[in-house]
Amino acid sequence: MSRKAKHFILSMDGGGIRGIIPLRILEALDGRLRRAGVTRPLHQIFSLICGTSASGLVAAALAAPRNGGAGGEAAGTLSDLRHFFEVEARELFTYSFSKRLGRFVTNPLGLFDERYDARPLERMLKDRFGWTSMASALTHVMLPAYDIERRNLVMMSSAPGADGARPDDYYFWEAVRASMAEPSFFEPARIDNLTRGCNEAMISGSAILGNPSMAAYAQARRMGWATEDIVMISLGTGHASGRAFEFGPACRWGALGWMLPSNGAPLLSVLQDGHAAAAAGLAEQVFADLDGPAYYRFDGELPPEAEEMDNGRPGNLILLNGAADRIIRDQTLMLDELAALIAASCEEAEEAGTSAGKEREAA
């Protein structure tokens, strides 16, 4: 008798442009799977995909149907997403003093507004996802955000709740816009709740859930997945422990200095990195104590100058790709082990499907 099918969960940390690191790790995993003969698309491998900040875009692109669902293809491939981080993101994260000055003319406090205009991001998301809603996802997907009017964490998801009830539905493009609405970088997102017929004001959930792996695990358990059948794959966006916020300058920052993107948005950086590290440690301990779920965490050190969430310049992308290369090299044995586990699970599923087909024919 074959073993029960595994539920592979993909969780990706927030980090803005640093989201290229989880993407590179996914490319390395996908390459190993293809060499092992696994040709399934990623949405047929992962039972749940979760991401926040720019990793929310990666999660949505891998789970949303292309062209509204025709052909069963995902809205984005890994190469499409690589192009986003290396080309499109550079245009989105382009600071223009002339544009900021224009806003200052109509809004005297405009120089203290969000650093980037959200309209180019919104156009890009509409082009990529159209008006497809999360209810049509090819696999379960979850994007955390924070409702600033109702003051609560919102898990925009296609996955059902504990009672089997369908979750509130959102347009994919708007859910990603909310996921990427990092305070001080982009203004909050006003998005439509299609189920309730209202709109909600959201900011990115990354400051609260920089590492959403435990939220993804909680969702898996709500859907009734047994702990021993869960395989959690958690991809980090790097941590720059060598980048210190000096005591003296920090004392002089004041409230504004802690939030200024030109200052590296220290408060957001500390919150995201602190939560990501805490969640990673918690997940490792919880999964070890449960003696059931398999847990794979991929993360590593960043050069201090590569920590900024919005630096899409070519030189910084070289640093981020270099960091990804080191993570893949240092954790290559774990990547090999994970690829072998996925390949074995896919083979078992195919054998089970073949056996079931023969039984139906015999009947």
C-alpha cells in the first residue's frame, strides 16, 4: 500500500527587491526536479503557496491561472519572475525628485509622502493578472496583509477554513498590490472584497509576518492536513547582521528618521528581520517537537549594502544574486534531499493514479 500523499507548503519571506533570493532558490530546486524527471509545474507540486511583500507577487504568479484559466497554466513562470526583479522592479523603484517636487506643489507635505508612485505597479499587476480572482487559483495560495481601518491581520487566501467555508475572495492583482504596500514605500491599497461587496484599506503584512511559515502551517492544519503529511519549505530573503544601526545617529533620528526610506527605513527593517528570525526559530522548534512535519529553511547572510528593500540597481542585483548563489551552495545537500523527496512523492502519486485507472477499467 502506498503512503499518504505529502502536502508540500512553500512559504517565502518579505523583503522587497530581496525577493529575488527565494526566486533563485526556487530555480535551483526546479532544476534539480527536472533532472530527476519531474516536469510538473510548481502549482502541481505545492499544495499551498504563501508569500508577503514582493514574494507575494511570486506566490500569486505561481498560483494564478494565466489568461483567466485557459490551459491550466500559471500566470507567471520562474523566468517571467526573474525578469520582474531584474528589469521591471528597477523601473518601479525609481526615485524621481522631479515627480516628488510635482506632488509637493499640490501637497505641501508631499516631500514626506511615500517614496514611490504606486500607479506603475498597479498597471503592471493588472497586465499580469487581469481581473482573475483568488477563487480560481490553480493551487491554494495565501497573501497576508493588514487592514488599517479594521485593525486586523487579513489572510487573503483561496484556502477554505476549518469548517470548509470559502474565504473572502479578492482580485489577484489587488491582493498583490496590498501585499506590496510597504509603509513609507507605497501608499496603502484600497482593494475590493468580492465576497462582502465592500472595499478594504490594506498595507503589507510583511512588518507583522516577515516570515509567514507558521501562518501557512496554521492554515494547513485548519484544512485538516495531518502533521506527518506536511513538508514545509521556508525561503528567506537574507539577513544583513553586519549592517549595524549606530547608537549615536539612531538617537538623533526621531520619529521621522526611523521611517524614512532614504535612511533605509530602519523601523521596518528591524521589524521584518526580527520577525523573520523569530518565526524561523519558532518553526524549527515546533516542527522538531511535533516529530511530524518535515521542515526545510533556506536563508543566509547578505552584504550590509544589499539590505535595502528598494535598491533595484544592477550593482545591487549582482550582490543579491551572489548572496543567493552562496545560500544554494551552502545548503546544496538540503536542496538535493528536498528534490529527492518531492520526486519520490510525485512518482508515488503517478503510480497511485495508474493503479486507480486500472481498477476502474477492470470494474
